[in-house]
Amino acid sequence: MKKTLITGITGQDGSYLAELLLAKGYEVHGIKRRASLFNTERIDHIYEDPHAAHPMLKLHYGDLTDTSNLIRILQEVQPDEVYNLGAQSHVAVSFESPEYTADVDAIGTLRLLEGIRFLGLEKKTRFYQASTSELYGLVQEIPQKETTPFYPRSPYAVAKLYAYWITVNYREAYGLYACNGILFNHESPRRGETFVTRKITRGLSNIAQGLDQCLFMGNLDALRDWGHAKDYVEMQWLMLQQDNPEDFVIATGIQYTVREFINKTAAHLGIELAWEGEGVNEFGRVVSITGENAPALKVGDIVVKIDPRYFRPAEVETLLGDPTKAKERLGWVPKITLDEMVEEMVAYDLDKAKQHGLLKSKGFRVSVGRE
Ligand code: NDP
Ligand code: GDR
């Protein structure tokens, strides 16, 4: 039986990867942070009572900023595979907390690699690093592939650049089986609520059900190559099963603007929007409603506005990946289309909005969460 250690197991990707590895018969260990409230909602359905005879999922308290803690966990688990998914993963937040982001995302990666080496695990343990299309930043080539030069545009991306190269360095210097997955944006109903796709599916669902009035957005022209997280974690596992460690771009090869994502979300709710105004004065107005998903709305309502607060000090305007290498070498192709993903995300968020609407109608206080 193989043992794996996942940092970031409580996040979007960590939860899907843990499901996948449990289904493959792995003993899965995950690092969770101490928080003042429970933070395991995404993995509660696979959580096992630690008092069970042999639980296949085990959680350890820890943090990527804590070297001795990481070394102790590595020593205890002796993992065959480590997936380093833990990160301060929000690009906009990295401008607010650049030093913390560097500590977790860059030095945290080094701490894990050095821990593997320190414990003499470099011949046993395979290492996956969650690298990112944000490395391309101000893009030097369209579409972006493994050989495209990097030009990071945020403290997050600069920290991930260090993590990318230190992973390559430990592979070359110490013969560690270490890979970078350069993953383009991937989403799901488990996506954090402040990333743009989930902010849209959740925000418009709440507005449709009368829990909120307007969605305030940043740059609607940004272009992203969006896939489904479930498809992408399969690739993370595949990368560690090859004869030789290599880095791969994972993407769909199709890009859309944020505005198009809003239109698709609205369409799944039975709403058609017209875009009026320009620049910071642009807004989205309801021009037709079909079906019964938006009882709180009427034609003419303004449901999307721009708030410059969500503009970034330096923006990544366009990202488009070329996953040819992953297709040819690993036989990987994404299975879930963008429209199927939007449908799944809207269904999930609309269901939640309806539940909250019901509670509100019975007089209970409901918080929609504000950023
Ligand atoms: P999430 O933000 O959903 O999850 C991040 C995880 O990291 C959470 O489990 C979080 O814990 C944990 N974490 C945060 N800070 C620390 C810390 N100091 N020590 C230990 N753990 C920490 O990210 P995703 O699942 O979307 O992404 C997974 C990884 O892939 C990240 O490294 C991200 O940067 C990278 N990536 C993501 C892409 C995407 O589109 N989703 C694309 C390319 C790369 P908690 O739950 O307590 O907050
Ligand atoms: P990104 O994802 O920065 O690409 O990083 P995010 O969903 O935050 O932004 C995508 C694009 O949408 C624009 N945008 C907004 N973004 C947010 N969050 N909120 C808004 O209101 C808004 N309005 C417009 C952004 O400016 C941006 O251009 C994600 C993270 O998961 C990283 O960890 C990962 O490495 C990359 O994807 C690949």
C-alpha cells in the first residue's frame, strides 16, 4: 500500500486529490492548519473516525511556515508521494501580504524538499509541486507551453517562480523524482468563494434568490483558460507515475473573458444580460428572464457593476495553455467542458441560495459573506 502526504488537503484540489488517491487504495495523510473554526468542510465526506481500526485518511496539524513540524510529519509518514498543494493561493491577496505569501509558497516548498533530503528520503519519495500559469504573467508567447519564458506579475507568481526552480534544482542536484505541474486556472463547486468563477456563480445565484442586490467586479476583459479541478488532479497523480520526472502544462487550450463567464452563468440561471457603459462605468442589466430560478429579479435590474477595488496593481490580461505534451506523453485530455462545469457550479450555488432563502423567510439571520 502506497502512502501519500498532501499539503493543502483542505483546499479545492487537495479534496479532489484525496478522493482520487483513496479510491486508488492509497493511505492518505494530509496537513491541516489550526483554525479557530472547523476548516475541513471539503473533506468531511471522506473523513474517517481516527478511532477506527485502520483509517485510510489521516490529518496532521501543520503549516508550511513551520520547518520542524514538516520534518516531523515527513519522518512519521515516510510518504511514497508528496503533493505540495498548500499555498496562499490568491493573487490579489498576495499584493496585500507579499512576505507571508513568499514564506508559504516559496520557502514552504524549499522546507519540504529539504526535509525529504534531510531524512534521506530522496530515493523513496516522489514530489509534486503545484506550479501555475501565473508564472507566464506578461505573456511572451501565445499559447503558453513548457518552454515559454516566464514573466511573473504578482508576489504570488514570483514566490511560485522560486518554488518552480527549487523543484527543478532538487531534481537535478539530488536526483529527486520531482515534477512541476504548470496548471492553468481550474474551478469547481469547491472553488474558494473569492476566486472569480465562484464569486460569479455564487453571487448571481444569491441575487437571483433575493439574498443580495449587485455583484461588484474587477477587470471583465481578463482572459483565462478554465478547466475543471477534478480533471486536473488526475494529471497531478499521473505525473508522479512516469519512469522519469518531467514538468507538464495542464490546460484546455480554450480561453474566455470574465464577462463571457458571467454571461454563461446568467444563462444557466435563465437570465440574459446586456452590457452598457464603458470602463469603470460598465454595468450588466437584466434584459430577459426565463424559468423560475430568479424570482427576485425583474427586467431592467442592474446586477453587475465595476468596483476598481478589485483591479490588481499589475494584471495578467490573457492566459491560454497548450497541453500538447500532456496529451501526447501521458494520454491526458480534459473530460469536463466549461459549460458542464458552469452548470455544475450554478446548480450547487443555486441550491445553497435556495436553502438560505428558506431560512431567511422563516426569520433566521443569513450571512452571504462579503469580501
Ligand atoms: P486553495 O486556496 O483552495 O487551497 C489552498 C490550501 O493550502 C488550503 O488547504 C489551505 O488551508 C492551505 N494553506 C494555505 N496556507 C497554508 C500554510 N501556511 N500552511 C499549510 N497549508 C496552507 O487552492 P487550490 O486548491 O485551488 O490550489 C492548490 C494549489 O495549486 C495551490 O498551491 C495553488 O497556488 C496552485 N494552483 C491552483 C490553480 C487553480 O486554478 N486552482 C492553478 C495553478 C496552481 P486552509 O483550508 O486552512 O486555508
Ligand atoms: P487568478 O484567479 O488570479 O487567475 O489566480 P482569479 O479567479 O482570482 O482571477 C481571474 C481573473 O479575473 C479577474 N477578476 C477578478 N478576480 C477576482 N478574484 N475577483 C473579482 O472580482 C474579479 N474581477 C475580475 C482577475 O483580475 C483575473 O484577471 C488563480 C488562483 O487559483 C491561483 O492560485 C492560480 O495559480 C491561478 O489561478 C492559475
